Amino acid sequence: MDTQKSTKNLNKGGRPPKYKASFNEQARKLCLLGATDKSLADFFEVDEATINRWKVDYPGFCKSLKKGKLPADAIVAESLYKRATGYSHPDVDIKVIDGMIVKTKFIKYYPPDTVAAIFWLKNRGKENWREKQFIDIDYNNLTDDQLNLIIRELKKTIRS
């Protein structure tokens, strides 16, 4: 039995709520496929704010989203990690030689991918790997020449 709130308590006049308990399983499956709250809203033909409200009003719906999103995100994170660090796996090479099918087992190796590593580090270690640098300068003690130099350098940065 679903532990959803009674629609009588939620609907104090107006149109009946569009939510149905059957949405829970649909939402879980969609999230396993990578659905976002926005794409769920499109699927259920509601506004994204409605999806957010359903998460609060219907605990079973919220739980279903988590059951779908967490494993999907974990699989993608593991794949990204493997791609960033490099990995290998068993594979089979299939060739036709003199009319015969020849299968050769081997280990396929994927070297570390720089782009995946950068993406991982920028998202996991923002403080150490972000591209923006913050420099604390006391502008009150700078000479006019120093300020002009800073302005020139900033203009170069903006142009490039």
C-alpha cells in the first residue's frame, strides 16, 4: 500500500490534483534512464514546480526519484572515474580467416582520458582545480602606474 497523503487533504477546491500513485514507478524508471526534474515535468505534463511540490506532498514519489537517480548517477560517476583513470576489460576479436570464424580473446585497454580527469577534478575538488583565481589586492595602496598595469592586463584577459 502506498503511503501517500489523501487527495482530500491536499485539494481544497479547484481542479483535482494530477498526481497518481502510479507515477512513482514511472518516475523511478525515467530517472534510471537519466531523467531530470524538468524532463519528468514534461513527461507528466506539469510544471517543474509541480514536480517539486509532489516531492514534498507525496513521500513515495520523492523516494521513487531517489531510487532512480542515485543508482544512475553512481553508474555514471563510476564510468567517468574509470575513463579519467584508465581501465581494461576482457574482449574478443572476431575475424574470418580462410572462411573460418576465428575468435581471439584479449584484454582491451583504455588509457586515462585527460578531459574526463579535468571534469572530475573540477567538480570534485573545486577549491583546488577551478580555473578562476581570486587575488586579494589592497587597491588603496597602489600607485597610478600599478593600477594602469592591472587594467591593461584585465583588458587582455577579456579579449582572449
